[in-house]
Amino acid sequence: MSDARVAFLKVSWVNVLLNALKIGVEGALGVLTGSLALTADAAHSVADLLASGVVLIWGRSAFDNADDSHPHGHNRFEPLSALFVGGVLVLLGLKLLYDAGHSILTGVSAEYSIWLILGLLFALGDMYLCYWYTQYKNQELQLPSLRALAADSLNDHYTTGAALVGVLGMAVGYPIFDPIAGGIVSLLVIHQGVDISRENIQYLADSAPPESEQEEIKQQIREHSAVHGIHDFVAYYSGHMVEVEFHAEVDKDLTVVEAHDLESNLRQRVREVESVSDVHVHLDPAGLGEWKDADDSVTSPS
């Protein structure tokens, strides 16, 4: 098992366990005191637990080797799991927004207890630890699904903070603080969920990477002394990684062995770009003029 896969599994399990712990503490206190703030925050964490479980099950498939049923590997499983997290955030945010509006209109009755404050402080620490650990480990892994879980933990930190404001308001005689704060945070949750979903739809739809990233890849090809020009250049996401295809204009007198070595060298150069996972090269004899007529032609400097 690769080190990256082991690290991914550790982070995923930490997310699952810390969310389960938060649900247990907040859910018990919410039921015992009748606090809508804690009960709603515990329900929020149920969705987080579900999302963490999906990332754990689906996301690890991204580390599986290519096989007969998935000849290009399993890269798309990872952004698919991240997209699920984004979708959960959007739906959860909408539900929180509805609950906040309903609470403002109908009022909330709950019995204040110091245990509510202690429970929420525990939840804040629990989610911050989850966020920090996921972010720290993902500095090396750079996986969209773990970025989504980190964002989810941070949003949970905000929603728990809003619940704390509501409980403090209840303690000083202003229970309306709870639904108002919850409504504001729900908009942040929706916004984050939309951002995560948009990013990972791009990965799943074979979209092109940013122009700056494409230019970096082209520069790697141009700088090879044997390349006179390139055309039919295509770069697209396969999962969260990039696949590259291009035609390179080279000396027409190369032997088969020399052409093979040059192709291998070009593939290696392009794969030095961190985001690139696979490269497909076609060598064309220089002098045909084919690349001069292509709209995306790129000529190396003379």
C-alpha cells in the first residue's frame, strides 16, 4: 500500500471519528435540554459524517491501479467524492436557512444550561482539530476530496460558533440570536458548497486546465532542442490530474530508435509538471508544414 494511500485513509478515518464524537456529545445535550441550536448542529454533523464516509469509501479508489474496467485508472472517483461533499453542503445550507427563517417566525423555546456552552466549546475544539489535521496532511497529498472535507470542517466550526452565539443570547434573554446567526452561516455554507461543486464538475467534465498551466506544459515541450514546433495540443482533466496530447515537429531523418527515445524524453519532460498524469505524443517529420496551418500551432524559438 502506497504512503499516499495510507495517509489518505488516516485523514479520512480521523474525519469520520471526530464527526461521530461531535454528534454524540451535541446530540445527547440537545435532546436533554431541548436546545434547537445543538440539535441542529448535531444534525449538520450527521451530514458531515455521511460525506466523510463517502470520501473514505470512494476516494480511496483513486489510488487503485488501472485495470481492464478502468484502463485510465480511477482518478475520477476522487473528485466524484468531493462533488458529493459539495452537494451535501448546498442541501445542508438550504435546510439551515429554512430552519433559521422558521425559528424567527415561530420562536424557539429551550432550557438554558451551562452544559450547552461546554458542549459547544468541545464541538468547536473537535472541529478545529479535524480542520487543522486535514489541511496539514493535504499539503502533501493535494486531493480535492480532502480539501472539501477541510472546508466542511471549517464550515462546521462556523455553524457551531453560530450555535454558541444563539445559546449565549438565550442565556442573556435574547433567543432570537440563535436563528439570525444560523441564517447568516447557512449562506456561507451554501456558498462553499457551490464552490466545491463547481471545481469538481470541472474535473469530471474533461475541462481544460487554466491557460497558465497549459503554457507551462507547452514551454516544457518547446525547450527541447529537437522540437521545431508543436500543434494539435490538447490538455484536459482526468479526475483532478491532467492528461496531455500533442504533435511535435522533429527532424525527418531520425531513426526509429532515436524517435522512440525522443518520444520517451518528451513524455518525461511533460510529466515533470506536477499536475500532469499521462502524456500522448505523436512525432511529425519537420518540413511538411502541417503545424503552420493549425490554429493552435506553437513554434519553438530559433
